[in-house]
Amino acid sequence: MAARVVEWVLVIHYGPSAHRATYGRLNGRSTKYTKDYIQLSRKPEFLDALARLFPEAAGGAEFVPLRYQWPAGMAAGKLVLESADRPHLAWETSLGAPAAWKMSLAPDEGTAQTIPGDPSHRDFAAAENEFALLASRGAGRPYLLAVKLRGEPGTLHLRAYLKNPDKGYAWADIALAPKEVQALAAKTTRRAALAWSVFDGDEVFFDPARNHDAWGRPAPLSAQIAASAGGLSGMQEARLPASLQGDAAAEALDVDPDEVNAFREQMERRSYGVPDSTATVKTRGSAQRAFADAVKANYGYRCAITGIVTRDFLVASHIVPWSEDQSIRLDPSNGICLSLLVDRAFEKGYLLIKDDLAIHVDWSKVGDDQVLRRHLEPLAGQRLTAPAKEAPRLEYLRRRRAFVVSLG
């Protein structure tokens, strides 16, 4: 997965109220640990932002179905708009709060949880004590974040960050977030627990596949591009982070419907070129849409390596990268339908495909990452499932391998 444009960020001060809401239900008659939601604001400017960001809110719906997402998982939830209380972000009582906002005895960068603590207590005093112990555990001040990305009307990406943590928790330091997000966190207090901002431009990016180091910004324009008389498309491309120039990122770009149809007609004529001189950012998105529709249909909307069929997790990956050959950018035989992790591994050279379509894993790249190793080991030696038509051309597979070798 690659970085996408941030549209909205909500920061929640992790005080007693947030702790009790996310900790979970207790035994007995405690009235403090009974909420299955985070309360939001009733301020007109906040309600206006919700109406702008969530179409159902503008239409007068009582609630908006949501998917809470983090790198290791997801959970169903909802944005409740009509209630006896103020609006709130809710979750299933039986499942408890989303894992990204809960405590764990041993959190690290690879776990869904960030906040250290024992989540298993069922009596009031012990649960309260877990909050009191946070500072002594080196966690500093926690904040809960919800990030909405452009083009994802029903998804919030959840994280927790720590302000002034000990070195052992530096991986979750809120200093890893952009200064705008740090400023939001600084505005919150126990009494004013919420801060939010709508981002109108393309200035902040977020990679849902990454945990606390998910943030990015556009690359600065080089003097050469800025001075180029014919460099408009180059300027547009240069303002994208490197991660946004991959196929997964291109599938999230805006498109021109007329341009998409024109590319489809071009492909029917077996003409597959997209010249750099015409390749603006929107053209990149339109070309990828036409290319992806053809490639995914050829593979029956199934990852050719893992067999995953959930369409939200599929990408049409170029074999010879988009940047390497203008003449075959739309060629379906230069594409493979892959799931997100496999696409990333293929893009970065962790996976290579041999002439017999066997998968080769470059273990030297994987290194000591045992979690990644466990994900890739079942793929090593497996053969790619080729489609009945527009199967990968051997020439393209060989060019891909040579390209990866050239990168070192």
C-alpha cells in the first residue's frame, strides 16, 4: 500500500474519559466503564466538518457506518450523529474498542496497540490504576488519532501516539507526525479533549500500511524542473512522494472519465503507449484505471499469487515499471493482479517472478524481519496463476528482473 492524501485528522487527549471508554467493560456495577464510544463535539464548526466529510451526515442520517483500520487489522464501527448525547465514534460492545486504541502488556511497533498496560482487569480500582501507571512505564502522554484519507468516505485509520516517551517507546513518539498534527495534540487538555483539522490541499500524506511512521509530504520541486518551460507534468509528478508513484498509489489518484474511456478505446486498438509529454498526475490516474480494469478482469479479480479476491486489496501491478517504458504502459500483458502486500514486495524487489512463473524471494532484502519472513515464506517457490489471456510476457518478466538487479 502507498501514501494517500490526508483529508481530516481528529486528535483525542488520552485522559480518564478516553481511558475508561477504550479499556472495556468491568464486572460489578461500575458506572465509569460503561461507554462503548468516544464522545465528540457539538460545536457548529465540528458538525459542519462532519457534514462535509461524510455525505450521510449531510443527508440527515442517524449514523454513518465506519471501518476502523490499522496496519494489523480492522473493526466495524459507526459515527453516531443522532443520540441523547453528543455525536460519538462507537464500536461493538462485545468486541470492545478497536485494538489500535487499547492497552497491551508489551506493545511495540509491530503490534496494533501502542499504550502500555494490562487490559485484563475487571475491577474498578485495578483498571483506574492502569491509567495512573502510564507515566511510570515511560509512555509519556498518549493521544488517540483518527485519520480520514481523501476518497475513503467510510474509513478512519486509527493510531495512538505518545508525547515525550522514554527511549523504549520512541517508535510511537508524536514527533513522528507532521507539525500540524503535533499542534492539534498540543491544543488538547483533559477538559478540552478534542482537536481536529480539515486538510484542503495535497500537503500531508499518510500510508495506511505503516504504523507510526506513516506520514509524508510532497517532494520539493527541483530547480531544474521548476525552471523547465515544458515541465508542468514533471512538476506535478515531482510533487508526489516517491511512494505515490507506484501502482497502488496510482489507483487512488483522481481520474478524468473521458480520458479513461479514451485509454480503453486505445487498448482495444492494441496501442499501449502513454507519452511522458501528456502524463499529468490525473492522466496517470486515468491510465491506471483503464489498465487496472483490464488486468484485474483478466485475472478474475483474484491475486495471482495469494488467491485473495477482496477487491479493496487488489492492485494491477506493472511488470516493467510505468517509469521505465512509455510504450507499454497500457499493455495488459505487462500487468499482474496482486494483493497489497505482494504488490509492495514485487515493487520493491523482495519478490521476483522466474520464466516458469515460480516466485523467488530475495531473503537478503527481508533480513531479520521475522514477521515479514513469515508472510513471504509460503510464497517462495509457488507458481503464479496466469490468466487465460494476456499472460505475462517473458520479455517483460526478464526486463523486470534486470531492472531490480540494476537497483542493487
